[in-house]
Amino acid sequence: MGISFSLLAVTVLILIAYSGVKFAGLHFFFGVVIPYIAIATFVIGIIYRVVKWGLSPVPFCIPTTCGQQESLPWIKQDKLENPSNTLGVIGRMALEVLFFRSLFRNLKFEVDVANPTEMKDESRVIYSSDKWLWLSGLIFHWSFLIIIVRHLRFFTEQVPSLMRLLENLDGWFQIGLPHFYVTNLVVLLSVTYLFIRRVIIPQVRYISLAADYFPLLLILGIAVTGILMRYFSRVDIVDVKILTIGLVSFRPVIPEGLGIIFYIHLFLVCTLFIYFPFSKLVHMAGVFMSPTRNLANNSRMQRYVNPWNYDVKIHTYSEYEEEFRGKMKKAGIPVEKG
Amino acid sequence: MDTKRADKTLNIDYRFPKTGWMDTPVEFKQGMFCHGSKPKDLEAVGFPNPREWSSKDKDWKLPANWKEIVLNGMKERLDKYRSFKLFMDICVRCGACADKCHFYIGTGDPKNMPVLRAELLRSVYRRYFTLSGKLFGKTAGARELTEDVIKEWWYYFYQCTECRRCSVFCPYGIDTAEITMIGRELLNLLGLNTNWIAGPVANCYKRGNHLGLEPHTYKSQIEFLLDEIDTLTGIKIEPTFNRKGAEIIFIAPSGDVFADPGTYTAMGYLMLFHELGLDYTWSTYASEGGNFGFFTSNEMGKRLNAKIYAEAKRLGVKWILGGECGHMWRVINQYMDTWNGPADFLEEPLSPITGTKFKNSKTTKFVHIAEFTADLIRHNKLKLDKNRNDNLKVTFHDSCNTSRGMGIFEEPRYIIKNVCNYFYEMPEDTTREKTFCCGSGSGLNATENMEIRMQGGFPRANAVKYVREKNGVNMLANICAIDRAAFPALMDYWVPGVGVTGVHELVANALVMNGEKERTTNLRSESLKLATESTEVTEKDKKQRH
Amino acid sequence: MYNGSKIIVGLIVFAGIVTFPFIYNLGKVNAKPEPKIDTPVIQQLKEKNCIESKEFMKANHMQLLNKWRDMVVRNGKRVYVNSKGEKYEISLQNTCLKCHSNKKEFCDECHNYMSVKTHCWNCHLESKG
């Protein structure tokens, strides 16, 4: 159900952009109004979400420790997996955010019998490294980032040299004209893999919601329209840049004769931007906020304060002694009041 | 193989139901859940809505405004815990956690996948706290809060041991333990607890320990252990109780004082401290290191924990030494000072024997006994005869809480390697931060839920079985009182012939005490001579060690 | 604890990155590229048509040039038949640059604007005009 719903949603989005431009002639709406709404929603939305999380405190120091703690001087601490200071936390977070450290640990468990869907008494469980999710996730995210950075050539008149370098690296194979970008292929492949695994791995299919399929299909739609536009149904990129530069310099213009595929691509991108802050995609910001990763395991060394800590009723020693004084004295346990 | 095991077949079906999880009603299976809490235990600590009820009944006698209580409770906790709010929002359902849970591996029940356990709560969060859930309902993964949902929560939040293994693998560090804790707090607001947790909480509150031992009983129980030590070594030990002016107060999980095989570990503490001439005292008021309140609500955890600092202050000790316990140490490491600190009336812990400053416990002033003993051994302060443990081929189980909520891995291993000749590691994907739970943590070690305990403990037992077959391992060491209480049954069930021990029992076996008579047995009165002969220690084995 | 200052710093960095294109273009006059087609040769033409339509050439000239290179260098074919059936000699120098002799005002105008490098001049000589 989630798949068909998401497929339908993406199809409807494409049709909206198509008919809006083709039949209703809403070039300005789809080329200028929607993009402004999208970028504003994205920025404000993410800030709103982060601030909302931030308004709830982290009452306890609860890092998930994945290595040896700081202990006696002769015991080697695992400073990245169990950091005890800010530097270590920065290192741990960098590994997490840039290289998906936790996902890299992924194991798969298999049952060593004829029918692996059932485990019997004599079965032995075997754990082995499973890096496919990590690999596909990592290359997907990195490709997506590179693609976004590459697109900055549409938004800067003098394209900064760093972006040009990135673009040259990405098009390094110099296949065809315009040059084929490695990231385009990688994004297509990795999104497809992520989609397929969601459908065929029973555990993942069982937990998947429409909100899991939709972003994948939306991103697939964005990638496909982008690739079509670059290699097959070509549009004049000078016109595209006139439009995009118009947007970012707040002097919007709609060039004549831009292909509809561009508007579809743009509309899907805008949808992604609008959808982003209000969906699971906010994990982009959330990963930085996760208390099991971004805290140092030093709460035995440094006091960690809970802002809403309140006094509680406890059973005091005097209440305890009051109840058991006789028995305590008899047993030779010292008491406060003779 | 044990013939008794024929009727204990594990037959797990990993195929998924045809219906989606929201449309698959919860089925209360025999042996998978604990008895419900009794009103007297809730009343003892002032918990809300105490009443007679049974989880097997159709009507759970929820208070009339139960829905309002739960939703307000969720709102309050969303505002109090960033972890809860964040973990409700950012899961992408990648499935990395799915097969990391010992309960999922052992039961094949999809709702035991950490992601789905969280979705049980998340679906209600979406329905009442997010716009998309209010608008799109089920399509957005939202569902109504009904009595059946409450029952499902109760069933599955007490099928999670808060072991945090899933959190190790989650790319965002989503910690199901946090979600289970919140889930249990919400249930507790409705008076829905388990007898096995609420009982010990009430005991601990009034009498100082989970078992409800009154002061004189607690003392006489330890005196019984002293007699055992006397028989074994000829040494009379006279520890003190509630003594003012001692340098150190020692806090152990009460399970060690009361039940085998934990008692041997307690004997180990007593023998070690005596040999060192340590100026320390036990307390009958703060006679519990463990904290079942932590399995109920944050507030109850704090209320039980408060006694430790209060007692340390009353007795005027300098610092606190803590015994081998799992969740006790998660609490000490990550909660105690925040709850009940600052412990500014204590001094920075310093070993009176070696002069080592325990810098990592600067603020809590609470030192783990494995840190303490490892430091002693490192400084050659103990006379150890490793051969006395030669009847044992030992493997070490990393307890969940000390692994993933603290990171104490090397200290116990260092000790074991110094007191045992034969030590073997289980496969690396089942140890250290990836360790598997005993299946009985967080208050699940009751008897009526033995089925889920055996199933949840299966992955751990399977790894023990591996080293048993490969290396002939016959002893499972650990630093957790719940492990010592839960593993004997698990080992008998899956890996018969493997015993369970605390690390300080092994220390005490090897510890050569001043003035002791020649030992003919170990702490368990097993003949050393006989045992050594029967285990066929060959030269090859000796080479293989470590 | 809230860690409010760290969150605020993070959000400022985030907003800075996302709004980078807007900030970058602040106060910049962004002239549209206007390739010039007023070379002497073009001015003398009666019908000012390129080998294909202007729209086609704008979007596809690079692919056409790529195809031409392959046709000549790899297959030895020197004749291009356009969509109207007219024949042209395949030659950058003698066909394209005959009219568009003003690389700076013609080619570079858009290529610089889009930051697209050409490979033409790796082999060919730039026209002096």
C-alpha cells in the first residue's frame, strides 16, 4: 500500500508540474513562486524542528559506549568509540556523520540449517559483516551532496574554483558530451538498491511506511528528470541559469522556451525541500542532536546537571532506624538513638 | 546431549504475518510475560492507580481518564527528554536494528524488532502530536490510542531488557532502552507494572534492598558466608555494618548476599577486603546497589538511589566502592550524580593500598570493584595462585549495562587473566559493545516468564555453546548480579555443564591469604584436586591459553 | 542540559550554507550572456541561418560537434546533411568558424557564464579574427 501510494503521489506531482506549465502557462508560478516557497520552508522548517528539539533538555548523560572507557592510566581507552572529552566527541560525530560509523558495524545473522526461515534447537547462529546497507547509504548521501554542490554553477556567476574542481572530478571519465557524471549513475543505482532492499528484505518491508517509499521515489524522479535533461531531452542551460540566477539575486525572470522537463525537475526538487523538514528526512539535522552519540562518557568525572531535577520523597535513615531499631540493637548493628 | 532437552525445542519461525503489524492483534502467550503488580507494592511507594488486576483478564480496570493520563504523560516526557522527542522523529526505518535484538532472534516476533517496538509508541505519537499523523492517519503510520494498544505496550515493553544493543548499530544512535523506559513510565501512570519489579521496588524502598532483608537478616546472611570462609580458609573475618568513620562504604547488589552463585562473589569481596585490611563498612540501610526503580520510572530510580549518598554522608566515609552489578553501574555512571549529587561531602577516591587516584570517578566518588582490583593486581599487591582455578575454563560475558552504558571491558579481563590459566573469548560479534543480553535484565528475571527468558537468552547461550564445544569452556564469568541470577537456568537449558561465576569469586579462589590453611576445595566446596585431575589439563591446552 | 549555544551555532552554519547562493549574489549585477553574431561574414549573408535552427543549436551544438568529430576523425565522412536536406562540409574551421569568427564574443560569452570548458581548442587553432 505504501508503495502504490508513494508512486501515485510522485506521478501526481509530475502531472501537476506538466499541466501547470503546458496547459495553464503557469511558468512564473512554477519557476519562481514555488522555488521561493520551497527554500523558505526548508530553512525555516529545519530551524523550527531543531529549535523544537532543543527546547527539550537532555536530562542525563546517556552516550552509548562502544569501546573501553577512560579508566586506569595503563588501560588504553577507545577515545573515538567511548570519548570522555569534547575532542573525542567531535571525532566520534565526524565518523558518524561523514562515514556512517554505526552502520558500518552492521551484522547479519544467519541460521545454519537447511531452512533459514526457521531456527531449530540444533541451529547455530552465525553473524557476519553486512556492509551493503552501509555502502549504498554512504555513496547515496555523498553523491547527493556532490550533485547539490555541482548545481551551484547555476547559482553563481563566477563559479568558485572548488566547485569547478569537484565537477571536473565527477566528470573525470569524459564519456560523451556533455560529460557523463559518475555521481548521476551512483545516485540512480544506490536509490534503486535502497528501494529494492526495502521491498525484498522481509523485515524492512514489514516496517516500511509510505513515508519511507515516497522520498526514495521522489529522489528517483528528480535524478531521472535531471539525467534526461542533461543527456537526452536537452534544454538550454543558459536559459536555466538566467532563471536560477534571477532567483538568487531576487530579480526573477522567466526565459522564453524553457523545456517542460526543467519545470518538472524543479517542481520535484521543490517538493523535496518542502517535504524535508516535516518528514523522517530531518535525520540530517537530528543526527547531530542524538544524545547517545554527542555526549562524552564523563559523567563520573564531571557533574552533569539535569535542569528539571526535583526533590523526591525518600525513605530516610531515621525512618528506617525507627522501624528496625530493636532488631538492629539486638543484632549488634550501631544505631543513632540509643 | 541432555535428553531433557528434547521437549525444549526451539522452533522459531522468521516468516512474517500476512497482516500489517497494526492489524495483527497482540496475543498474550504463556510464559512470555510476568504477573501484574500488586496494589500493596504500588501503595508502598505511592505509585498511582494501585488495584488488583491481572494481565490475563480482558478488563484491566484502567482508570476512567486513562487516555488523558497517557497523552498528558507523553506530552510531559516529550518536553523533558530530548532523546524521546528526537527518537520519535528521526527514525528512517532502515532496518539496521531489526535483527540485533536478542528477543527478535530468539522469538521471531516482528514486534520484537527494536524499530517496531519503538513504532508501537511512535504510531501513537504521530496520531496525537504530529500534523501528518492527524491528517493522514494510518498512511502516515499513525494509530488511535486504545486499550489494546496499552496491552500491547505492556506486553512488549516488558519484553525489552533495555540492553541498548540496537543503539550501537543505529546510524542515529536511537536507543530503544530510552523508548522502553518512557513506555514503562507511561504504563506505570496507569498502575500497570509487573509484580517482579514492583515488589522489589517496594522492598528496597522500605528495607533497603530488593529482597526485603531486614537489617539483622542482612547481617546474619553475611555472617553465614563468613562461616563458609572460615571453614574453607580457617580465617575469621569480622566485617562491620553501618560503622561511622570508616574510610570506604561498600555497596553491592543484594543478590550477591543472598542467592547462589552470587554468594560466592560476595565471599570474594569479603576475603579480598580482609586480606587488604581495608577500612570499610557495609550498610544495611543502603544495602542495595541494584535499582529496580530504574526499570519503573526515573523518579523511582532516583528515590531508591538517593540512599547511597545519604548513607555515605551519615557515616562520614571518604568514598564509595561498588560491587559487580550491571544496571547498578549504568545508574552510577550515567544517572547517580545528576540525580542525587553533588557528593561534595566525599573525597576523590584514592586506593589506600596502591595510592592510585581514580580520576575517572572524580565527581561520583564511586569506584567499580573491577577497577579497584585491577589496580591492585597491576601493583602486585595480591598474592595469587592461578592454579587453584585450573578446573575452570572460563569465558567472560560482557553485561549490557556495563558495556554500552559505561565501557568497562579491559578491567575484568585483566583480572580474570591474572587469576585463571584458562580464559577463552566468545566470538567477537557477541562480546564487548556487541554483547548479547542474558535475556533477563531490566526486571525480567521472574519465573513465570521463563519462556521469553530462555528465548531471549538464546543468542548469548549459543555463543557460549560455541566456546564450550571449541575450547571446553565450563564457566561463564560476568560482573552482573542479574547475570548470576539468570544464567544458571539459561545454561542448564541450552548449554548444560557450564557454571556461572562472578569475577571476584575467581579472585578469591586464587587469592593466597595471610595465615590461611591449605585449601582443598574452592569456594563452592568442590575438591581442587579432583577437579584438576578430571579436566585433563594437557600441555597443549596450556599453550593455547589466552 | 540544553546546549543552546551549540545548537544556535549549528543553525547559523546551516542557514549560511543554504543561503550561500543568495549571499554570494548580493549586489552583483548579473548580465545575461549575449553572444554576438555580427561578424562581417554573417552580415553579408542574405538569409541569416545556421546549419540547424537557433533553438536546436543552443541546446545541442556540443553533441553535434562531438558527432562531427567522430564522423570525420573516425569514419572519414565530411558531409553533413541537415534536417532540411541541405549539405554542409563537416569542418569546425571552414564551416562553423567561417561565420562565427568571434570566439570571444560568441563562444566564450555563454561558456564563461556557465563555466563550461570546451575541448575544441585542444587540437584546433583559435581563429585570430
